[in-house]
Amino acid sequence: MQRVAFTMKLFAGKAAEYKKRHHEIWPELKSLLHQAGIRTYSIFLDEATNTLFGYLTIADATKLDELPKEPVMQKWWAYMQDIMETNADHSPVSMPLEEVFYLA
């Protein structure tokens, strides 16, 4: 399994709404993520900076490149654009993180 980590940015005052939306994640989005090979996916919030830290495991990280083409992914991004920083296509502005240590 490959480990992938990244950060995103939440708008101030939107933490409760972000949590609510993820608590109610759409079944079709959850299914898409599983079909892509994602087995573990966690998002953490640094409330002091509104920085989101995402971490997932996936068999083949190149499968992540296919997700933006999926209509349910595009719909989710549009749904989330009012509470977090997004690009012109509504995808979250995200910064990949380099793994510098791993203890198995």
C-alpha cells in the first residue's frame, strides 16, 4: 500500500459544517473511493490555522488521477466549495506532503 498525505485549507468558522458534511458522506462517493483502491482515509483539522491534513492508503496512487473525471467527485467538490479553498474547477486547493519518516 502506498501512503499519501496532503493539506487543504478550510474557511474560518466552517469546521462544524465540514465535519457535518463528512459525517453524512454520500454512499456513491464512498463507493467511488473504495473502487479507486482507497482503504484508509483520515482528515484531521488544525483549528488554530484551519489547515486540514489528509492521509490515505491506496494500492496504486496513480488511481487518484482518475477521480477528478468522475461526476460524483465533481459534484462533491462543488458542494464543498463554499467552506474551503478551491481551484477554478472546484477541486480543493491541496498541497502534497513528502513522507520523511515512517515507523512500521
